[in-house]
Amino acid sequence: MVTLPANLEPTNSNSTRESLSIGPSISTRQYDASSEGQQIGLLRVVTEEGTRIPQYIWWDYAVEKITGSKASNIYSFPKILTMNRHEALVVSFLPSSSPHQIGCLNSRGNLKKLVISWRDSPAWYYALHGCTNNTPVIKQDPVSAGFVSKLWSFLADGTLQASLSSFSLNNQRQYEETKFTTTEVHMDTSGENIRFVKPGASLEQDQPQGSPVHPFVRARIVFEPL
């Protein structure tokens, strides 16, 4: 059984994400890569330009609500960032040098795992999601599409890293796998879309066909221990 710190349990379930509970002068704990055992903390989003007030992955639907029956899933896309530290998603993981899963401990939408939306595509972006224990997860391969959960690791400074693969057909019409890791995140300024991307990928608005309602910025996600 995991007991959450008292200062992160909500006192009012109707509290708004707009209410700020933490300011830029509040110091935060740093990730200790030498720590052993279960790690519990928050996921802070740090933009390339820097932000005056910390932004965290939100506890409500993490990044996406997934419900429905075996026949279909229903998706909704609420904002996924909060400046209110008391409404941040609490996650847990066991440190490992190999890709591992990240669990969600306090999701309002009963999401249990942090995942990415996977399909082998030249678009090179992988949207961040949350899923329930009933949502099937897959391995990365050239023909499947779905959610992948066992791909996470953390750098020494706490930066979240995703281990991904791309596939191409060789002259024998066989798939060849190229593995890569990335910490690069593209996030739109509304906070509604967060994507891991292949290192060096262009921002969507930098591409001629791209016209997002909100411009994308470069960011990374950092684990903040409790």
C-alpha cells in the first residue's frame, strides 16, 4: 500500500487548476539516480524557453481518458498540464537501466500506466497518454498500432527518456529495426498535446503543412521526487 504525502491529497475535489499553490521561489527536490527501491514523485514539464511557474502533468486524465467496451474506446482530450502542484499526477517506478513502466497513483480517471501512442510512421512523434489496466498494451513492431508502456527510463538529472524503434523494409522485403532513445518533447502552448519526438524533429509549425491552433514549443519532462 502506498501512502501519498499529506500535502498532495486534495482538500476540495472541485478545486480549479488555475489556482496556484506553488510559486517560482519554492525549491524542489532533485532526483537521486543512485536511489534504490520504489520512487514516487511528480512529472514536471520544462520548456526550452523556461517558465516562470512550474507546470506538471495533471492528475485528472494524465493525458487522455480511455473508457469504453471491448468493441470501441471513447477518447477525450482535456488540458493535461497544471500549475497547481496539489493537482499534479503522482507516479511511481522501480529504477532500472532497462526500459520500464511508470505507474500512476492518484489519477482521477483511474489511469494506472503512463504510455505512448505507437504506430510505425515517418511522422516521428508519439503522443503521451495514460491508460487503465484494462487497456491492452503492445510491443513496438512494424504492423501493430496501440499503446506501449515498457519504454521509460530516467537520466541522472531526472529527465524522462523514451526508448523507441523505427522499422524499414530491406531489399529482401524484411523489416529492419532501428532503436533510438529520446528525451525531446514537443508541447503545444495550450497544454493539450504532449509528444515525444525523434531527436532533431522539426516543430509542427516549422513544417509547411502544419497550422496548429496553438504553437508547439520544445520541452522535456523531469521527475521530481516527493
